[in-house]
Amino acid sequence: MARLLLIASILLGFGTAFLGYKTKQQADELQGKLKSTSASLNQTRTKLTSAEKELGETKKTLDDTTATLKQKEEEVVNAKAAAEKAKADYATAQAAVDEANKKIQAAEAAVEELKKTFPQGVDMATLPQTLGQLQTDIAKFKTERDEAVAVAESLKARSDELTASVETKDRTIQEYKTGYVRQGLSGKVVAYNPGWNFVVLNIGDKAGLKAGVQMVVLRGGNMVGKLKVTSVEPNTAIADVLPGTLARGDSVQPGDSVVFEGNRR
């Protein structure tokens, strides 16, 4: 009987040990899965944070572009109004020129008719006072006509200038709406911030640069790296240096050239 109890005790001990081993093995597996799940969760959180940051940057770029577009549309409206006024002023001045020419023609015709009433060879100085007044009127009308012509020409030049300005502004707006940037647009790096990895460029909105485009950095004709424009002012722009585009140990330097060689990103 004692022997059976001893055997049972030994078997029970083995069973307990085996159960403990399996329990520990399962616990280790669960711990490993927990660590893997935690790492995956951290990666997901990192990706989410990065996506939120990129979304914020994209929204800011869109807001800046929308604000610039609205400003340029207002400029076009004002320029069109100025051009229409200049055209109206020119039309008024041209009407004054036409009226002056009519007066000159009428006065000259009256002089010719008056000459017919006098014998040939009569000195003009001996003509009646009416003839002298007509000559004075002709000179006055010609002076008025010349002044009106000068005003009309000035107004026409102004009208042509404003019309050209409207066309330029309309073209700029279409470029903004379509995201067009001309091939070969180039400029210079004027400053570089290595801490935040961005540069300041000496070209901007007036040169046709847009936020979101990529620029190639050149030094001595060789590519140094690439940039992505993040914000644009009339004559300057800010651009981030794209990771992985610089050679090891190299960096963008003030004075480097930048050129646009592709489509808007």
C-alpha cells in the first residue's frame, strides 16, 4: 500500500512539474505576443502622428495657396475696372479730338468760302476782321486738337498697359489653378538652417514659384540634393531639404543654385 502511495506521489509530482512547465511556456508565449502587439501599436501610433503632421502641412499649404489666389483674383477685378475706366477716358478724349477736327474743317471751309468773295492777289492782311477771326479760331482749334490728341495718346497707352496687366494677372491665376510652374525656373539658396533642415530661396510668387513643387539643388553643375517648397512669398520662399537626397557628409549651402525640372508634386 505504501508503495502504491509512493508511486502515486511520484506521478503526481511529475504531473505537477509538467503542468507548471506548460503553464510557463504558455505565459512566455503570451508575453511575446504582448510585446509584439505593443511594438505594432507603437508603430501605428508613430505612423498616425506622422500622417497628422503631413495633413496639417498640406492643409496649411492649401490655405496659403487659397489666400494667394483670392488676393490675385481681387487684383484682377481691380485691374479690369481700371482698364475699363482708362478705355472710357480714351474714348472721351478721342471724341474731343474728332470734335476739334470738325471745328477746324468748318473754319477752314469758311475761310475758303470767304476768299472766293475777294479778287485774286488780295493780301490776306487786308481781309475783313471776320477772316482774321477765322484764322485765330483755326489756330485755337488746332491747339485744342493737338492737346486732345496728346491726352488721347496718353490715355491709350495707359489703357494698353492696364489691359496687358489684366492679361498677365489672368494668366497668373490660371497658373495657380492648374498648378503650372514653367520648366527651368531657377534661383539661389540664400540661407540654410541645418537644425530644422530647411532653406530660404531668393525666388517666390512673382517668379512663378508655387508651394508644393520640388526643386533640384545644383553646385558646379552637379546635383547636391532636392528640396520641396513649403511656403511662398512674393520674392522669397521656404523649402525643406528632402531626406535621403543629400550625399553622406554633404549639405546645402548658401549660393547653391536651385532649378525646377519636373511637374508640380
